[in-house]
Amino acid sequence: MIDFTEAIEDCRLLDSGFDDANFTWAKNNLFERLDRSLLNESWSRLFDATRVTNLPRIASDHGPILVRCKLRNCHNGGRASRFQNMWTRHEGFANLVREDWSQPTGAEGILNLQLKLSRMKKVLNRWNKETFRNIHTNLKDMEGRIVEAQADFEAMPTPENRTLINKLIAEYILRLKMRKTFGDRKRPSDG
């Protein structure tokens, strides 16, 4: 036991305490708290709170412990995020996802997955706002740019001006497809 106690001290682990039953093991008239939850500094940085509950001994002389954790700033009650199929049509989407997903979280298992998904939600929402803004406004803006390019071509019919019109129309069609992928129904204000 001395070696075990020294290992706990060397690793700077702390007992997190517990709720409910004082003991996790019982045999005849002997009661002991054999099971403990030990935490390190990294754990404390990941979680706002850790609650350990000693559960009742039911099918054994041994009672399990339940460890519940509250993540720091994991969910602030905001609305759910929805994946938009139009994102997959953008040339930078796959790299954005790959780069963010490959970043470490400092956690393992299901916690690692939860942290990555939470971070990915924030990254995609920010990227969506920066890249696509409001898709309806983007289409109106593109229509205006096409009208200007066509007027420029009519005033000066150069190959460069024709190329610009074609590029703008191609981009407009891509954005129009994105709006359909977005699941937008025609709004009355669209005419």
C-alpha cells in the first residue's frame, strides 16, 4: 500500500470525494471504501465539476461508483446546428474538416468525439457565415454583378469582358444549386 500511495502522490492525483453510501464493499460486518475516483490536473482543466456517487450494493458485495462530469463551456444552450449539403460543393470544405478534425483535444474515447464535434460545429458555423453569408443575398448580389458585366460587355465587347460574364454566370448557377441543396422553397418575395 505504501508503494501505491507514493504512486498516487508522484502522479499528483487527488481523490474527488463521493456522494451517498460511505462504503463500496461489504462482507459480513466489515465495510470498506475500496473504490475511489482519482483526478489529475488535466482532468480539472477539462471539467467544471466531477461528481462521484457510490451506488448501492445489489447483486454483489461490491457497489459500483458512478462518475459524472460537467464539461467547461461545452454547450451554452444555443440552437442545434444543421449540416448543409451545399457545403460539400465548396472546394475548401474537405480540407477545412480534415484540418480541424486532426487537431488534438487532450481527451480520449467518447469525450474526444464530443469535444471534436463541438469544435467542428463552431468552425463550420463560422466558415458558413464567412463563405456563404446569406445565400439569398448572395444570389441577388450575383445578379447585380452579372447585369453590370453585361453592360460593360455591351459598351466594350472584349474577350476579357465576355470571360467575366461567363465566370459570373457559372458562379451564379453554382450558388443557385447550393440554394436548392439548402432546401429552400421559393419565397414570395423572390418573385
